[in-house]
Amino acid sequence: MKALRLLLGVVLKGVIGIFAIYATNLALSTWHISVGINACNGIIIGILGLSGYLLLYILVCIDIAIFK
């Protein structure tokens, strides 16, 4: 029962994180900064929470700074 509750919490945070990525992508589209919406990113946000969300956008900014 405890494992199921933990799994549902991770899934819920992942779904909320995917919606947050979508909203942030819309807001940052004028600067061409976006993170892909996929299951892997949902799992990262589901497990790490806000720090995972920030990690994804920091990685995108590093990618832009180095390769563009």
C-alpha cells in the first residue's frame, strides 16, 4: 500500500511537471528555449520535483550557450 501511494505521488508530480514544461515552453518560445515533452522528462520531474524541472531548463541553457 505504501509503495502504491509513493508511485501515485511520483506519477502525479510527473504529470504536473509536464504541464509546467508546456506552460514554460509557451512563455519562452520567443527566445527559442524549450524542453521536449516526453515520458523521460516526466519521470525526472516526478522523482526530483522542482529541482528536476530546473535541471532540465539549466541543461537547455547550457546547450544553447555551447552549441549555438
